[in-house]
Amino acid sequence: MSRGWISGEVKEEIRRRTDIIAMVSAHVTLKKSGRRYRGLCPFHQEKTPSFHVDPERGLFHCFGCGAGGDVFDFAMRSANLTFMEAAQELGRRAGVEVETSPDAAERASEREQILRALDAARGYFRASLASAGRKARAYLERRGVSEEIAGRFHLGYAPPGWDGMLTALQARGFPPAVLEQAGLVAPRAGGGYYDVFRDRLIFPILDLQDRVVAFGGRALDEAEPKYLNSKETLAFSKGRVLYALGAARDAIRERGEVLVVEGYMDVLACHQFGFRNAVASLGTALTTDQVGLLRRFAPRAVLIYDPDQAGAAAAERGLALCEEAEVSVRVAVLPSGEDPDAHLRRHGAEAFGRLITGALPMFEYRLEAAALRHGPGLREGKLALVDEMLDAIQTVANPVRAAEYLRALAGRLALPEEALRQRLRSRKRSGRSPEQQQAAITPSDNRAREEAERLLLHLMVAEPARRTDLARVLDADAFSDPAHRALAAVLLVSPDAEAVALREGLDESASALLVRLAFEPPPVTERDKDRAASEAVRYLVHTRPEAVERERLWVALQAAQTRGDEAELRRLQAAYSELITAGRRRN
Ligand SMILES: [Zn+2]
């Protein structure tokens, strides 16, 4: 693992001053469990938490995808940074000076430059709202957006004209090429560049580290499109970001529920009226990544959509994704022609609160929507409705929930539950073929070796005191697996170093193994530890090498016999019986 070139003391100081729990909590809700914390992994999609954080050691590890490491690794992975970028970022937050050479600063990655340009652009838009943004300020006032909310969401204004921002940012040293990569300017046909956002109200889009990654701009007159978003860049991928998630994070955790609306103005209104757990999907439909993101913070979601055709389709897609991710989801349907912003301003917080309380659980919502479409009074309508709902039930992973849905469907249509179950079964038989079972075969002697090696490594990681004793009877060559051997070599000569410190000298796979072992529960009970350790040592130092040697001698014996090489045969036979005797003596 490349650790860059900052000094060990600086790294240690940053580690000491960085609260790994606070840092990880910016990305995922953690629950305390013993001395450690647990949550859903931010690095892969999962339904049950296998991501662990150990605040004492300053390490994290995911048993699902194997991601693991310290605060530097977390920063690198979660924000897609190089080690030096992570060190700078963490150093800045911890108040530790991280020195860089001038050309290192120059070599700061493209992404870092883009983020800096976006941050400068936010400042420019913000200042323009105060100085030149009379039109935008009037618009906000007309829409009832409070100053406090405008400030909390860093709203800004892009003045008309073609190169106001280009000129301002160029004067601050940003090359036009970087501004183009950041999606702020576009090349002009005849050469040069022009501002992408002109005469628009600006909504900065922030990531979970509160850095601006993109902008949304709303036209203040009849200009098309009404809403314009930054193009996808190295810093921004539309389907992976939720608008206002950072601002809503704490409220989402507190309530255990997230409100999903469609637009920027909807989010602003929700937050202003006290619904601070609202986020927007930056498009009509939620994506898998966005649902995964939501899931890390709350187990429940309420989708709030316009009842129009596009809104209903978006809700459908969002529902399916939430169902897949086992997010418990309800749908609040607004009165026709109203979005959350309009609804809140017209009817107030209390009415909106009732709308959310009355939101239908996913299955009921679907049933009502489908009933409206098919008109279940008629026989054909009823059949089509049954089939549509059975389609939905078949995709439900959780059998208990599937059974509940079946019951609800039977009740709603006044049909015997058994009839629905039969239809479901017959569809399943004719439908998809069952998945092939994979036969995973592991050679048993490899497994015994693997287990013995891991047991000893685990003990040495968890209990430094054992390292010295084991070093007397064992050396690293007794370990066959290369990562095991590399880790053993370091552990056996480091009688009291903490796990984190040992990672420095290891390659990537040995370092990942070390972190994993630091999180794994002990493979044996406290009482059995000593016995298991000496058995493992005996296996690795004697039993297994002897078995390998016996095997080798046996093959050689056969060959000598076939060749008729008497002298060699006698020599091998002597070696063989000596090996057997030595083994007996020890047992
Ligand atoms: Zn994971």
C-alpha cells in the first residue's frame, strides 16, 4: 500500500486526533456493539450490517467486501482520494500541518483541482446573489424562501452575460481547461469559453464531506431548460448523489426515516417547515446507488411524488429498488397539481405532516394504483390486477413479507388466499429455472493448514504477549500462504506493537489480513486457547512438514523400486523409517 511520503509522526498525530467514529458516521449510521461499532458497509450494497469500526485501534473492517484499514484508508476509499490528498484533508481537519513540496501541490489530482474550482464558483455565485442578484432575491422572496434557508443551502446567483464567472475564476488562477472539466464553462465554437450557468438561481450540490460537487441552476424567466444541472464530471455522478443528504443526515438518523422529494425547491420548503429529513433525487427516479445511500442512514423511507404520470412511474421505480434493498417504504401522494413546496405553502406544516403519516405502505400503494388502472370490478380487470400484483410479490425476497402481501391482496379482492397461492405456484413452475447449486470443494488438508495458520495469526494480533512465546517455537517459514507468511514475519519480531503500527511494513494483502483478524471473533474459547495454539504449532512445525516429506519419500521410493536402484532404495527406506520413529517419539 502506498503510504506517500509524509513522516510517520505526522501520520500518527493525524490518526490520534481523528475520531474514526465521527468520520465514518458522516457516511453511515453506526450502532455500538460492545467495544466496537457496527453499520451497513458504505463500500458495497448490503442488507445486514457487516461493517465494523474499532475506535480503540482506529480501524474499520467489512466482513462482506473485505474493505478495511485506518482513517487514511477510509478517507481514500470514501472520497476517492490518493493517499496524499487524504493526508492533506485529514491534516487540515485535525489541525496538523502536512508539508508538501511546491511541485506536489502542482501535481494535485485533476479531481482535487475540480473541487477547488467548484468551491471558488460557489463563492462567486454566493457573492453575486448579494451584489447583482436582485432578480433572484425577488424570486426567493416570492417563493417564500427564508434568508436562513438560503444561507443553509448556500444558494447563489449566476448573473447574465457570457463570461462573468470565467473572468472572475481565471483571475484567481483557475485555468479555463479546469473550469471546463468542472462543468462550469463550455468551449465556444470560435475558440475560448463561456459560462454554462447564466441568469439562474444556483443550488450547490454537496457531497457527504460538505464539498460542492456540482450545481443546479433554475431559470428566472422563460429560459429553457427550467432546471439545468452540471454535467457528469470526475467529482460528480448524478445517480450517486442525493441533494441535501448532508443537511438532512442528522434528522434522518433521529427519525429513522427519510423523505424523498423531487426538486430543489421541495427540499428547501420541507426543511423550512421543519421536515429536515428531506432529500431530493436529482432526477425523477431514484437509482440503486441512491437507495443504497439512504439505507445507510435510515431503515425507512417515504417517497413523496406528484400524482401525475411521470410522478407515478418514478414512484414505481423507486419502490421496486427500495423493496430490493429491503428499505421499508411508504408513498405519500399529493393532491393533483401540487408539489411538496406548493402543498406546504398552501396548507402548512400540519397538513403536510398528516400526508406523511397517512402515506401508504408500498404494497397497498401499488394495489390502489393498479386497482385504479384495471378497474377491479370487471372480471378481466380483476385477473390482470391479480397477475400484476403476483408479479410484484414474486420479486419480494423476504418470505414473511411476501405472505403478508398475498393476504392483503386476497382481502382487497375478496378472493380465497389459497387460490392466489396456487396461481403463484403454477407461475413459478413454468417460470424461471431454479439456480444451479455450486459445489464448492476445498481440499481438507489445505483447510487444516489454513485454519492452524489463521489461529496463530489471530492470537498474535489480539494478544501481543503471545508473540514472544510463539517466536521461540515457530518461524515465519512454517506458514505456507504468502500473506500469512508476510504477516507472521512481522508479528513474530514485534513483541508489543499495536496492529495499526504494524500495517506500515506490509503489502496490501497482508495488511488487509491484519485488519480482518483484528475484527474477527476469537476462533476458540478463552479456555481452549493454549491447547489450540500448541496443537496448531505442532501441526505447522511437525505434522504437516512430515506429511509432505513422507509423501515425497514415498514417491521417490516407488521410482527407485521401478528403476531397480538398490542403493537409493535402501537410503530412502532408512530416511522413511527415521521419519516415522521421530514422529512416534514426539507423540
Ligand atoms: Zn463492505
